Amino acid sequence: MDRRNFVKSAGAGTAALIFTGGAFGSGIKNYNIMEQNTKGFLFPDLPYAYDALEPYIDARTMELHYDKHHRAYFNNFVAAVKDTPAANMTIEQIFSGMSGYPDAVRNNGGGYYNHLLFWNNMAKGLATPSSEMVKALEAAFGSFDKFKELFGNAAKTRFGSGWAWLYLTPDKKLAIGSSPNQDNPLMDLSPIKGKPVLALDVWEHAYYLKYQNRRAEYVDSFWNVVNWQDVEKRYREALSR
């Protein structure tokens, strides 16, 4: 399978999610999903091989998660906004008024966007934050270990399917929370609101082949593959907006 040919066009009349500013760090390059609005959505390459995060995330899970689940969210989102007013909006504009859209836009738009963050939040060999990022987390949560504990608890205790988030609140403070299904902090109907910085997918399809019902083990393993370069880049961008 040639993952470099995964770029898809949604056709005329569809808002662009063409990224040009590197907003997702070093994995997906030359894209800025938040700002562009030309014709055609993109389904970007996975920024590493399916087995790149072994043994913490297995290759088969990664392949199914990316090429089946994420691709389905992308395709369904494109279909849901085609020939609607949302077709001429950025994804952030859509999220800011999500309460006015049908579930097909909410669920698939969230699934498309959330996974783009998730893939780029992970990498091998970048699981140590900079001293500046540690200081920011210490100021917000007391210590880096306390941050990990609180974030891990948000992921482990999310009932059913959903996501755990580190995000920057509208008043520029780091916070931790979780959201159900494919909701995210950018959505106006989300119980938590702000700019996402770190995302962890706790849907069962993200971990069940390897970890079965041991979500806590999956969450603990996640710290071995966090891409702290991407997290810090996202944090700085959120601060500047």
C-alpha cells in the first residue's frame, strides 16, 4: 500500500483543510488546518511507518486506526459538508458553531481533526519535554509528575469512548480534561473549551488489539511515545493566538 498517494480531493465547493504553516509539528509538513480555505480537503500521510511506535502501539492497530477509522472519518466529513455553508468555512469556524450542525459533521469532523493531532503528538525518541515546557506544566499543575497523573486519570476514567486533552483555556492557562466521542475543546458544545495541545485517543479501537480491556496500561505506555517537540510547538502557537 502506497501511503504517499493518500491525498484525496473532495471536489469543487468544498472548504480546504490545506495546511501551510506546520501547525502539526515535524510529522505532517507544510499544512495549517486552522487557517486555509481553498478548494479540497486532504487526508495526509501518517508521519511514520505503522510499526514506528512499537512496542507501545503495535503496527496492526496503527494500520487499522489510520487507514480504516481515520480515513472513514475524513471521507464522511467531506460528504457531510459538501454543498453546505460549512463548505466555505475553516474547520475552526465549523467547530465554533458546532451546536448548529448535524451529528454527521460533529462526529466525523471531530474524528478527522482529532486524529491529525494524535498522530503528530506521537513519535519515537522525543518523549522528554524541554525545560521550558516542564516549567509551564509545573506552574499549571504543581509538578511534571502531577501533570502526568492528572492527564492519565482523565484518560483512564473517561467513560466509554472519547479523548483526554491538555489544552490552553481562553484565558491562556493550561488545563486537563476529557471529552466524549469525537468532541474536542474547539467545539462550542464541548464541556471543556480551549486550544488543544496534547490529545490521547481512548476509543477501544486505539488500543484493544494489544491491550484488550487494559486501558490503563495503554495510557501509561503513551508517555513513551509523546512527541514533546510537537506539544511545545502547539502550546507556543496557542499562546500566540
